[in-house]
Amino acid sequence: MSDSSSPLRIAVVGHANTGKTSLLQTLLRRRDFGVVSPTGGTTRSVTSGEILDEEEVLAVILDTPGLEDSINLRTTIESSRTDRREDPRTLLDRFLASPAARDSNELAMEASSLEAALGADVLLYAIDARDEPQPRHLDELAILAMTARPLIPLLNFIARPEANTDAWREACARQGLHATVSFDAIVFDDAGEKRLLDAVRTLAPARENAINAWRSLRDSERSDAIAGANEIAADFLIDAAAAIIVTEPTSREAADREKAFETATKTLLDALRAHESRAMHRIAGVFGFSGREADAALLEITDAMGGVDFADTASLERAGLWAAGAGTGLVAAGAIVDLAVGGISLGGFTALGAIGAAIGAIGGSGPKILRRLRGQDEVRIGQTGLALLELRQHATIDAFLKRGHAAIEPAKIGGTITEAFKARSDGEPEKLLAEARGHPNWSRLSIPGGWQGGSNARASLTLRITTSLGCRFED
């Protein structure tokens, strides 16, 4: 056992394939820690990760090999008893000093786990809550009790429907362990991590300062990540709200202008999809997901959004957000794309009905008058399309807040978006985004012209939208 000035040491112990390495990945916020495999027994030696705060090591977490042969191990340990008064720790020490615990022995891997446990302040006994309690689990608990180290049964994978937490709590209580902690390495719960650290603090009061610093570190990281992600979202949404695509010059014939409109619409929507994908990957990076792990969370944009694609009417209809005919659905015809035409009604463009339609004129002078004379129109994202984009950004951030670093399945948040959209009322972010209208030079997507390096007004609006978006994540 280490002195009070050294880092807190936690050993994660238990049977193979209970999510011990997955647990460490989430606690350490490191997807690259260890190897996770559904076959079990992947961890063959003791490995460790550190919780760092400004280069100071607050805690060391040990990942131990599984107690694969607990029945044989317990029999071997208890068979060395020479006096009925010998305490369990004496028996354990005798085993670890015996040839049975050597590298070449069949119990050597279990011996290395127990030696790591003896050097820890607290043991976390990882339980796959999807399993049923078995006699081997009771043997493992009895063996770990021999270490005389504080032990916390930790119920992992509790978010899965097949989890049987009540059975495990009863099994642990029968072993005198009443303070179980629920946690999930896949579906991260910030409150669950706090409960875990509170339990560790109770059992290791001498390490209270380190545990408090660990908790403060995670609170600060969470706050910074939310702020950073919301700033990325705000910047993207301003780009979307301000973007204008000017159609190619055409004749005044309706067919020609319709074709030009369709081309400009495709340009705008393709650019928005690509820009949104970049923003989502940046948000993933803020939460510590990058490269292949970010791809696993995001995949293609429609997959990551549960199939709710703001620019695809079939996708919107499947999600219950679209109904044909203006005014008959949550997202009515013409709501995704606006067409600004300077006094010319395009209501006769029936072919545009599913994806965009005229909603009135933007009066003009100067460049707008010249565009009108050339048969040019301006295409931009509509208010409803912008509202969907804002909800998607919010849902993406929320998904990463709830995503453990051991997760490998793609995020499925289409249902979240659908329900949020149905329940929505115009919020502060949408009102603020209206200020970006009429400023095509604020958007990296506008054609022609567009981004001119930003401005103080745009920076101020970005800050206000960032703050407004952040209010939704306040505890």
C-alpha cells in the first residue's frame, strides 16, 4: 500500500470479458487503451493508465488479467491452511509465495492479478450485469476479500436491456457487499461516474484530495468540451443561415430558371452536408474521439443521424417530419429551401414542390437588381431546414456527452431529433440565427463571394449563439 502523498491506486479486477478494459477506456477517456475483444481473456498482464491534472498524476488505474480459474484458485489457496485460526490474508500471502504462483504455473495469471490488487488502495470488481451470478463469481469475491483491500462491486453494461442488476445486488449482499455501484462503459453517465468516485472516497478517505481533484478535472473537461462543441455548432449554423447561392444567368423562361434553381439547390445542400460532416467530426474531436473511433460514432451523416437527413424528403417522411402539401405537416413543401426572387413569383414551379418553393420576394437594389435583370435568383436554407440543422447539432453534442470511450457502435439519434422537432417552439438560437440572414459574406458556403475572414459582428453573434446553445446542457 502506498503512502498518502502518492497517487490513488485503483485495481480493476474480476472475471475475463466483464468489460474491465472497456471500463478503463471510459474512465481514462482513452479509446486507445488496451484491446477490447468479445472473446474475453484479452488482457494477459497488468497494465495501467493515469489520470493527469497539469502533469500531476492524480490516480493510477490498473487493468488486471481475468480470474479465469477461480474455483481451482480458491481451492489451492485454502488447502494451505495449517491452523483453523489463520486469517484469509495469511493464506493468500502463502499462496503468492508458493511455486503455484510462478510464471510457468497454470495459476500465474491469477497470481499477477492478486499481487496488483494488494498494491491498490481500492478494488473495483467488474461485473457484466448481463450475466447471471454463478458459483465462480462467488469464489472470485471470496478470493478478493482475502486481500483485505476495500472492494466495490461495479455493475457494468447496465444500459443493456438484458442487464440483471437486482440479481447481482442480492448476490453481492449475500457476500456482505451492500454498496454496489452501477456504471456503463458504453453509454456514459456522468452521474454514475460521480457515484463511483464517491464510493472510492468513502473507502479511501486518505485519498480524498486526489479524488476531489479528479472530479474537478472531469467537471472542467466536460464544461470546456460543451463550450467548444457549441462554438463549433454555432459557427456552422451561422455559415448555414447566411449562405446564399446565386443561380447562373438564365432567360426569363420558367423552365430555364427552374433548372438553374435545381442546380443551385443541389450545390447548397451538398455543401451543407459536407460542412455539417466536418463540424460533427470536429465536435467528436472535442470529446476525445478521433480517426476511426470518430467514424464509428458518426459513419455517414444519414446513418449517424438515424436516417434523418434534413435535405432528403423521403428521409424526413420516414421520420414523421414531412407531409406533402403546404401546411399539412411539420415540414411542409417549400420549408427546407427558400428562393428569393426580387418581386417575381415562382409559385408556378410545381416541380420544385418537394424540395423548395417561392416564399416571397427580397426587394433589391444594386447587385440584386442586376441579378434580376440577368435572370438570376438567390437560394438559401429555409427556417425549417435551419431548425433541423440546429437540432442535429444539439443531438450530436448530447450523444457524445453520453458516449463512453469503449463504445464502438454508431450513434443513433434520429429518434431524439424527431421528438425534439415535434415538441419544439422557436427558441433563442433560432432567433439569433435570423441575424445572419442578409450577410452572405459571413458564410464560407456563399457563391459568389462568401467568406471574407469574418467580422466583429459575426464573432459577437457566434459567442451569443454558443452561450444560448450551452444553456441546454446546464445541470
